Amino acid sequence: MTEQIKEDQFNRFSAWFDMMIKDHGFLRLLYNNFHKVDENIFRSNMPTPSRIKKYSELGIKTIVNLRGVRKDGGWLLENEACKKYNLKLIDFRARSRAAPEKEMIFEAEKLFKNIEYPALIHCKSGADRAGIVCALYFLLHKKQLEKAREQLSWKYLHVKWAKPGVLDSFVYEYTNEYKKNEISFLDWVKKKYDPIKLEKNFRSIWWVNRLLDDVLKRE
């Protein structure tokens, strides 16, 4: 066995260890949090290479990774699998414990206009960042308020009583504004939305935060 082969095998073992142990991927083996949102969009938690192969066979063309470029084992394995099974991987960073930035919303608008569908949207757990970006899909692309609100629910393991509940507040704030004057979503974002004020007014429950962040290691 050559030194290069030994190094490649070590790197692959290291990548899998990183994904399964450090990133708690063993928990995602039990539950994929995979759901069909509509005819164009699916959502899930962080996929393994075997799941990426399955999604390719389902006809999915694009995977949107909401964790951004991380250069850890999970991202390296995902990137490799997407190339192998001919899926486009797009790294798009979203946050789960802060009000959505205006810049991110405008980038999401461009994303939904330009990606090839069907697409899979995922974060680590498939609960919060996947939820808000799928909500943005309905607000920007479909103009469906009820569908947007449904993306942030316990069904997807989203917990609104913890810090990610600020995402619910974001959707509800626009919903209430729309009921008053039917302002379009992008006009509201440009003219009235204040992420700093939204975060300041939001309150979460400390022990629920501790459970999600310290015990379940959500991000």
C-alpha cells in the first residue's frame, strides 16, 4: 500500500469521524427530517453521501447548504458526493438565532430565481435555518403567507420558545403588516423591517435554550 493510498484512507476516515461524531451525524442516521415542501422544494437535515445518492435518484438537481463553506468532514463529503452524483451544491449561509439580515433576504430572492429545480434545502438539523429559508421561498416566490408560517413548526423540530423563535416573530411581523395594508414582502423588507428592533423585542426561555444549545447541540 502506497503512502498516498494510506493518506487518502486516513483522510476519509477523518472526514467520516468529523461528520458522525464531532458534528453529531449519528443522530441524523435515525431521523433525516426529510420533507417535500412543494413540487420544487425539499428540506432535510445534513445529508450523508448515501442520502445524496438517493436524492439524485429522486430527481433532485440542486442542494442548498445553509451552513456555508465549512471545510469540515461533513462539507467535504457532501461536496464530493454532489460531484459524484451530478448535483449542484450551493453554499448559502443563514442564521437560526438572529433576525434574518436584509442582505440575506435579497440574496435568497436571487437564489430562488436562478437555481435549477427540484432543490433540497438543508442545515444541520433541518429545523430552523431550513425553516426560515423555506418560509422565504413562499414569501418571495409563491406569495403564500400560511405556507410560510408552516415551515417553522414542531413538525420539523423547530422550537419557537428558544432563540430560533425570533424567526417566527419575523414571519408574524410581516403577516400582521400585510393584513393592515397588503404591502408586498420586499417592500416591507426595504422600507419597514428593522432586524435590530425585532431581536431586541424577542424573548426566549433560558432553559429551552440550554436544552437545544448545550444538550442537543443545535446551531
